[in-house]
Amino acid sequence: MRAALYCRCSTDEQVINGFGMLDQLDKCRQYAKTHGLTIVATYQEDYTGTSIHRPELNKLLDAIVPLQIEVVIVPAVDRLARVSVIGELIEQEFERRGARTLYANATFDASPSGRFQKNVLRAVAEFDRDSLLARLKGGTEAKVKSGSIVAAKPPYGYSIVTERIEGKRLQRLITNDEEAEIVNMIFGWYISDLKPIYKIAQDLTAMGVPTYAQKNGGTYRKNHGWSRIQVRTILNNETYAGMWHYNKTRTTRNANGGITFVPRPREEWLPIVVPAIVSKDVFDLAQQQAIDNKANAKRNRRHDYLFVGRLFCDGCKHRYTGAMKRGKKRYNCNSISEYYLNRCDMPTFSEEELDTAIWRWVCELVQKPEQRRAMLLARQVEADKQHTNLHDRVNSVERFIIEKENELEQLFRERGKWPDKLLAAEKARIETDIADAQRERAELTAKLAAVVYTDEQIQAVDDFCAHLATVLDNATQEKRRKAYAMLNFSARLTTEDGWKIAHCTCILGKRSLDIGPITSTSVCRSTRAPAVKKTEQVCTAIFVLCSLFFVKGKAYVIDRSRKS
């Protein structure tokens, strides 16, 4: 028989170190050899067992029919899933596609007693996980209450030292003098000099101040220098005022099955006093400055742009954003900013040139009703094919819910045959399974609705296009913006042989359009002469070093009158 192996670990560290994964693979291979099974594919991943959406599991489901897989070998029940309802759903999905599930550490037959044993092991695995999480959380909170911080890496400006006090191993923060000077300088620039966050990031990058990733060998933003997010994180972190907190957020699942961090109420935070780099007054002034900046910011664009959020750089994959240049609306790649060490050399694109070429293409599409309708139906069919698995999973979950509801009804009819305590426990288990399945169905349905074109949506787009075809010559900018939104338009911008090209996509089709030749006015500032850029960087570095020399070792004098 043709078999596939599926092994799962819960953390990257287990996969990198081979801890657990190699043992799982050995057990599955030995099981296959003992039972005369032929291994045709192996799938292994580091992913939580509480989710049904897993990359390698999805690949396995897609491969069962093409590879004619008859059995799926899993090391143990808890390796397939850590939640009972998810384990049952995955097994049912395997069976629906023609594959049985076998476990290397135990044998379960198809009898009621076999299913009962499997359900017991699943319940034990789920209880094990919940108990472990509760113990870990309780142990971590006890550690924090004893004065030890819990962090994978220290905030910028600090180092972590480990001490043993009264037999307990505790971690605490100490200031890193070199980085603390940079933190002080950031607060001084922001409060005293009223320097915007993006300018602070540019100046830090220009003077060659290394980020955490650059100093410690990390990969995140290693080649990009300082970003606005990094500067804003420092300015908003209360740790620099002498108070570190634990338990600030909790995790929850979103509609797509992913993890989202949600802030906890402040009264649930656990504080620890740490060495302060700036005073509480300076930190409070920074927070007030942020509030003032937000209140005075020109959040509403002074100019309306047609393609906001719809243009992407084909080279660096960043977005193109709108800006006025010499009285004309243009779009620049985001990565031309000064804090990117490897800046993009893509040119700017004129909105007028883009709109002329793209609108001409849209007019061609909407003026052919038969072709337009055919393209909409083809896109609907294509989307349905791409999401067949989601449809099937929804159906599987619904069948599972019906089965559990039948079990609950059967349990009610036979209530006289069961002891009260056992009846209550079994009823609670079934109701939990139903609730979990209903939540899973809601997540799948939300994900499916977000990507599949319904008949009503297709008809709405077709009606809009039919109306648009009658007013093409007099279409206002607002009408064009609505058309681009209704057609779900997007474009990847690039250059070829001295010409600017837009690879356009919408629900009516795809096409590559010539926008115009590359001219001197369309060259981004990142492509200016190296000597000019070098001179600017040297001047900026001198100014920053002078500021550092002036503020080193001194308290800041906050002159709020400069703001006016």
C-alpha cells in the first residue's frame, strides 16, 4: 500500500535542532517497514496543533488523490492535532479523499471501543496542552512577581544579565551606555528639536548607528538601517522611564485562523522597576508630543489620488505612494526613503500617464458586453476551482456537526442507561466538540466569502460596467476611482528597455501597458549622482555628531516655546 508520513512539531527550535522531529520520522518509517507499506511522500512542519490551516497538511491533502495515497502514517494522536474536534475533522478529510489514518504508537480499530480509545487520547492531549500552558503562565507570572524580567531580547539601550538570588535564577535589565546615549538623543531630538520620526530614522542611518539586528546578527531589517517603526517603539516604550511590564497583550484568533495580539487592561499588567534611561517627565513629554502631532497632522490628503494602494514596485515589492511634484501628481516607490540602505532605483510614474493608459484599457474591457460577461464568469469559475478545498472543508465540518448533534440526541434518549456523572461529562464533551466545530465553520465561511465571487457580486460588477460604458467620455475622477475599486484593479510597475511598464490586473483580465519613456524628471532621488548624495550624508553625519557631543552626559532643557 502507498503511504505518506505526516510529522509535526510546535516550535522552530525543535525543527532546527532536530529535537522530536527525527524521532517521529524514525517511528513512522519503522511502522511502515514493519507493516509492508511503501512510503511515497513525507510531510513535516513546525506548526501549532490547534489549527486546521497548516501549509504541509494542505499539501498532503492536495497530494492524496494525485499520488494515490492509501494511508497516512502519523507518529501519535497529538501530532495530528491538539484539539479533539480538529483531529476528527482531519481524519474525515483523509477518508473522504481515499486515505486511512494510522498511528505509529497505537492501533485503533473501527469499532466503538476503538473510536472511544482514540477520543480519550485526544482529550488527554488537549488537557495536557491546556495544563502545560496554565503551568507555564503561572510559572512565568511567579517569576515576574519575584522581580525577574521575561524577554527573548532586551529593549534597545539595555542588556540582560542573569543572577542567582536565594537559589532562584533571575534576569534583570542593565543599561548599555553606548545605546543609552542614542536613546537619550532620540528623545531629545523628538522633544527639544521637534524633529519628526522619519527624520530621526534618516539621521540615525546616515551617522551609521547600528540597529539591534545589525549588532546582533539578526535578519530583520539588517540591510535597511533605522525605520520609523523602530524609533516610534523606543519613544512609546515605558521601560525607558524605569518601568518594564509583563502580560500587556493576549492572543486571539482572527477570521482567517491567524493569531492576533490584543491589548489587556492596564490593571492586568505586571510591573518591574528597571534602571531608567530618561526621566518620567521626559517620557511624558514625548507622549504629549505624539498626541499633539497626531492632532495637528494633516491626515486628510491635500490631493486626491486615483491609485492609492493599487500600485506596487515589481523590483522591491514595496507600494507606490502619491506625491505632488512640480504641480503634478506622481507616484514614488516607498523604498526610496533615506533609511533604506538598499534603495530602489525605480522611476516615478505620472498619474496622468498612468490614468491615460489604464483608462483606455478599461474602456476597451467594459465596451464589449459579451466578452466582459465571459471574463467575469471565467474568473468566478477559476476562483471556485482554487477554493474547492475550502468548500469541501466547510461541508466536512457541517457533516461533523450533524453527527455530533445526532450523538447528543441519542445520548438524551438513552439517559436512563448512564450514571449521572458520566452522562454529564459525555454531554459536556459533545457540546464542546459542536461549539469548536461551529467556530471552525465560521472561520472557514469568512475566509471563503472574502475570496469567492458570488453570482450577486458578478451581476453587480456587470451592471456597473454596463452603466460605465455609457458615460466613458465624461467620467469624472470620482467615477474612475470607483471603477478601479469595483474592478479590483492593481498594477506592478517596472521598466523595460528604457520604457515604464505597468503589469495590470483586474477581474476582467490582465495586460502589460506601456506608460511612457524614462525621462530625467521621472528619476527618483535615490538615483542622483553619488557625489551629491555622499556630500549630503557627510553633512548630516557632522550635524548629528555635533548634537551627540553637545547632549552627552547632560540633561535636556525642554523649550516648549520653540513649537510656536
